[in-house]
Amino acid sequence: MNNLNSIFVDVDDCCQTFLPSWETHLISSGFKQRNKPFCLSISEGMTIVIAFHQSGYRDFKTY
């Protein structure tokens, strides 16, 4: 479990610095889009995906 916590901290630190600068470089599509908040943060989702890839499972449904 400690390894998962350290992965989350690293991913969250990366997202804290990367996402604000990335959002300033996005190009608008011209359509009005909703900005609905997610249930999980980007950091939490990325941590789940990283843990899945490290687990050795072949598909996400089994994981």
C-alpha cells in the first residue's frame, strides 16, 4: 500500500504543475462545452491506470 501512496504523490505533484500550463495551451473548438467536475481527480485516475499496468493483469475488467 505504501508503494501506491508514493505513486499517487508523484502523479499528483506532476498534475499540479502540468495541468495549469496545459490548459492555457488548449485551442477552443468554438462550441460551448460543459465543464462538469469529475468524481475522481485526474491524479486518482492516473494512479489507478499506473497500478493496473504494474499489476500484470491483461485486461482492466479482470483487474
